[in-house]
Amino acid sequence: VFSEKFDLLLGRKTYEIFAAYWPYYDEDAPDGAIARLFNDIRKYVVSRSGEVDASWAESVLLRDIADVKRLKQEAGPSLVTQGSTELVHALLAHDLVDAMSIFTVPVVLGRGKRLFADGSAPHSFRLTRSRVSPDGVVVGHYEREGEIRTADTAYAAPSDREVARQERMKREG
């Protein structure tokens, strides 16, 4: 995800988490490459409220999704979003997502946030690459594809069991 030049596009809450952590991380530590990268690139924070401290180096405040749409139409590096559930829902609803990398972690914590919320515009994506980590994390990379296609998974002729089930359903109403 970070191999090509990009800018970060974050919702307010995720931006505040990042801004409270990455500027203070030791960039000279053996694992400081992400801190250096995040501190040097442009960060866009989308927030409708006026209470955002956008003083982290290279940070720009955007007020609404229309600002994101204008930004996306400009020449420049790709915009990468991490976390920022409400922002992702707005991006999907306004047809502003060209690609997704979805990390599926094999841990159940109970209820959580939905990636695809009600109001998401219909989209078709195709899997371009994937991998599985030794710990079972599945990473799928998807890119936008043309029109939405559906597939019919029904058999040409139903099984005897399916015929019996359909007949029973008719009798039971």
C-alpha cells in the first residue's frame, strides 16, 4: 500500500490519533520508517467541526466531502485512507473510491463498525491481488471495475431434494 507516492486522507478521529502518535515516534528507531513517511507526506483531515488542531506538519483541513471530490480531481498522488469509518462511508456513498485494500483479521471481538454501511453507492470491484500472512490475516486488494454484474449460482435443474423443499414450502404457505 505504501510502495507508491501517496497522501493520507483521514477523518478527524483517526487524524487526531495519528497526530498524537507519529510526530513523537523515534524516526531513528529500527522501525521508524513509517513515522518518517507519515511525518513527511501531506495529510488531509476531513472535519465538519472547527475544533481540529491541524498543526502536524503537512496537514490540510478539508471541511466536507465536496472538498475531497475537488482534491481527487486534481493532479497529485493517490489518496490513502486508514480507519476513518465515517469518512469511508461518505467516500463510498459519493462514488469516490477507486481501490480498496481490505485486511481480514481472524479475531472476533463482538460488535464492530460496518465497512459497507447503508447508503453506499453500488460499486463493482475486482480482486487484483491477495495474500495470507503466517498469522492468517487475509489482505485483498481490489480495484474498481465496470458495471455491476450478478451471477446466477442456481443449478440448471433443481435437485430432487430442492423440488421436495419447494413443494413443501407451497403447502406450508
